[in-house]
Amino acid sequence: MRKDRPTYPETRKLYRWMYGLVMILVLLVSAFISMNIFFPHWLYQSETIITSSETNSDGDADKIENGIHVRTGLIDAEGLMVVVQNCTSCHSASLITQNRMTEERWNETIKWMQETQNLWELGPNQKVIVDYLVTNYPPMKKGRRMVLKDVDWYELED
Amino acid sequence: MALLIGTDIVFGSNMPEDYVPLALHENDPFTMFKKNKDMVLLNDRPWNMEAQAHLLDDDITPNSCMFIRNNGHVPEKINPYTWKLTIDGESVKHKKTYSLADLKSKFKQHTYQLTLECGGNGRSEFDPPAKGNQWTIGAVHCAQWTGVRLKDVLEDAGIKSDAVYIGYHAVDEHLSYDPNKEPISRGCPMSKALMDETLLAFRMNGKDIPLVHGYPLRLVAGGWPASVSGKWVNRISIRNKVHDGTKMKGSAYRIPCKPVAPGTKVKDEDMCIIESMPVKSLITYPRSGAMFNLSKALTIRGHAWAGELEVSSVEYSIDFGSTWKSCTLKKPVNRLAWQRFSATIRFSQTGYYEIWAKATDSQGKSQPMLLPGWNPKGYLNNACHRIAVKVK
């Protein structure tokens, strides 16, 4: 009475193979999730030091116009690309250009970013970056109150 | 809309009114967040944008002129139907979870107009300069918020007698995308949390809260640094100690407990958390730079606010503070809303003038004409606002 089922062993083999595949997938996914939970630094900070190299820059992305790096708005000067590569991957360059600090305070700020914001070790680049910042964006004297500047004069209609 | 993007929008029917998916724009924040073109972009990662004085002339600030302050990435995938708010912490009697529908149906709804000012508004004027976004004068707004009282929700979950503080948690992501870091998680003492005007809001100016301002649920604590008013809130912890979330410690939203000389280094333990914002005012009409004839009687107007307090008077000066004249000042529409002031000025000779405004709070404290006390992070600059005019 029993029907002949010649495909049976093959099917079983296929199931076994699929089961193995699924288990491997499950393992990979759980490994990825636990990496996320326990060692996010490994996943999100694989490049510990981004090295400087002006030759790395690719065409339009690093175009300079009137002494300004077009993409970021940073002043073109010694150390520009090290700053672009290390300082604009988490926040935009406007956070840099808005802020004017001394060497000591930039170093403190870098330390703060490393301790709390996942900034990587900068190695010898730290001096290049801080030199660039204090040379091109030095603190300005504002005193207790600045004069009103850049007033946009217009006729007041009634 | 699906045709434009080329794919179906999952939960498209849940999108807030007026919301345009981020994918439709090439990072133009003015279109993306529906902002006035005269708003000033301070930072694009994270998004930070401020108003100019003349943009804040409305009694109720419209979304188009509201400043944006973000610490992390604006969340993009929000489903209001599955949104949950959890009340937990050491000092909650029963940890509880509410859906948006629960909040709306279980508790009475209230609407208040509330002044929210960034603690760092005016930071750009400090010398030596302070680190952070260099806000000038436009990080303040007074919109109308509708929601339920935080007090009602906390009491529903039950507050233990040892509760001292609440801390919020939200779904925005850290700038580094590290899932273990919160961009910001601040809070306030129980006394502020239990005030009538402290809301868990789901509507702003009669519509769903715009995404960038905290859709679908925002904690709104008027009169305190706007960072207390957490956006995209999904958890509030009732703490038995001062909340220790991100930006509650160190120098964040803190000033020296005792005054210091400009540039002084201050130890973390000598810094105190900012609570109520100080008295301040803004001339919103005319826009700075107005030229008009000597025969004209110039009308000026603006808003004044004083954190937890009410503003009792506003004066103006056209001679750099030698003489002051009083402005007409309205009462606030509710506690913690800004107040309208106005005055009519006649000039006796032609020339360049600055019009300065100075508000005084109900405890007699006035705005300084010079910068107030220096502090390492450049908070609480409530120096008088002024505009330039020419009389012909």
C-alpha cells in the first residue's frame, strides 16, 4: 500500500541544509545585535585615525573657491583637509566656524568630545587641527557690548 | 506622494498634517521644516536655526518662525498608533505605559501659550566666547501648546514620597549614531513637573506638532531653558535624586553657583543647574534699520517675558539709557506666556538713534544694558535688545 516516495531523502537533505542556513543567519544577527549592545565602538569607530592627505581629495567634493573650501565653508589653509576629515564627520563645519577658542580650550573641547561624543584618538593630527583652528579662527575681542553692525537700512512705510 | 518618492510610504496615513517626508528634499531645511526664508541657519548637523527679531512679531509664534535646537538626529520613523509613553523610575508607585489615545482619552486636555527660550540664547555676545551654537537673539518663541498635564499622568502612575526630579527620554539618535548614547535627557524638579502649565503636548498652534519640534509628544515646561521641554518623548522617569541623564551634568545648562570673572575655569561641582530663565524683551517692530521722517510718530512693539515670573514694566530709551520712558504693557494670556509691549515715540531732531528696550520682572529685577555675568557655556544673556533707526 505504501506509496513509493523516491524524493524523500533529497527533501530531507534540503530541509537539513535550509535549517543550517537559518541557524547561521540567526547566529549572525544575534552576534550583530550583541555587538551593537556591548561593543558599539567596534562597529561605529572602525577608523581610529583618519590620516591627512590632500591628494586623497576627490575633485569637486574638495573644491576651493576664493580661499574657501566650498563644501564645508572652512578657510583654505595648512591643515584644512585634516580638519575636514576629522572634524566634520559627526557635526557640520558651522559648529567649528561659529566657535572661536584658544589652543587650551580647543584641546579641552577635543578631550570632551573624546570622553563623551565618541571622537577617536587624533594622534599627531591633534596639533595640526588645533594649529589650524587658532590661526584661522582666533577669538575676537567683543567687550561688554558690541556696536550694531551690518544694519540693513530701509524706508519705513506707514 | 508615493509616486514622487517612487515607493509606498509605510504608515503614510499616520504622517502628521503638513508633514513632507525628508526624502523629498535635498536637505533644504527651509522647505523641509517649513521655515521663513529670513530664519538663520546656525548648523546643519545637527539642525539648529534661529529667528530674527522682526520674525517674532506675532502674538503666537507660527511654526515658520520658531527656532530649531537639536542635539541629535531628528527621528524619521514615527508611528503615532504604536507610540508609547512609559512612566517609570525609582519613585514611581506603578510603572505604567500609555498610548497616545490613552493620554488623550484618560486625561483632561489643556491649552496654554508658553514661552520657550534656549538657555544659550544670546551666547554669541559673551567675551571670552563660549562654546556651542552662537545664538544671537532669536532662540525664543511663544506658541500655543495643547496636551495633558504631566501632573495628572504622574499622579495616575503614582508618585512615591521620596520623588525629587523627573527625567525625560526620547527617540532621537546621538550624532555618532551610537545606540547606547542619548543626545539629551534632561528634566526638572517635582515642583516644576507638577505645575498646571507643564504639559505633555500633542498639538501646537492647533495642529499636530511639527516633526522637528517633537511630534508626536513633547514635554513643555514654559519659562525654563527650552532643553527641559524634551521632544519625541517616550519615557519619563520619576527619580529619587536629581536626574543624571545626558546634559544634566558637568557644565551643560549650568552656571557658576557664585559669580566668576570672565574666562574663569569653574569646577563641575561649583556649577548649578539653571532653572527659571531671567527677564528679557525683544523689539519685534520695526525691523532694525528703519528710516523715516521727523514728522512721523514711530510706533514700536515687542514681547517681554520673565521665566517663572510676570513682567511688571517695560521701558524704552532713545539716548543710550540716559532717560527711560514707559511702554504700554499687556497682561500675559496665561502664566508663562510672553507679554506684548508697545510705545509711540516722537523724535525732536534728525539723526541716528538706537531704541533700547528694558523689561523689569515682578521681583524688581531689570535687564542689564551690558552683558550679564560671564559663565563658561554662555547661558542667560538677557541684556537689553536694541534696534538702529535714522530720522530724516
